[in-house]
Amino acid sequence: MAHQVGTCRFGSDPKNSVLDINCKTHDLDNLYIVDGSFFPSSAAVNPSLTIMANALRVGKHLIVRTA
């Protein structure tokens, strides 16, 4: 089974990444992407739990941001 990742990588440099470290796009202020595309590359294991953990982390960031 293939796990597609790496299409919207995250990082601090907009030249090398689409998302910042909180998975918000560098170009749009209110667009967050929390699927597997934030991974820079594919690991040897199923990424589902990491994707869920990251979604919870980003959700907590959004709660703080909107408070």
C-alpha cells in the first residue's frame, strides 16, 4: 500500500515549503492543511497516527490563535 505524502511540505522557508510549522500556508492567512501532505518524505510505516497527532496539535494552535 502506498502512502502519498510530501505534496505540501512544511518548513520555515517559503522557497522550500508550502506550509509553516503550524501547517498554515505561507501565502494564505487562514488555510491550514493537516493531511499527510505536510510530511517532507515517506517513512517505512503507515503515517496515520502521526497525521492524527499533528491534526490535534494544529487544532490546539487554532484554539489559541482564535482566543
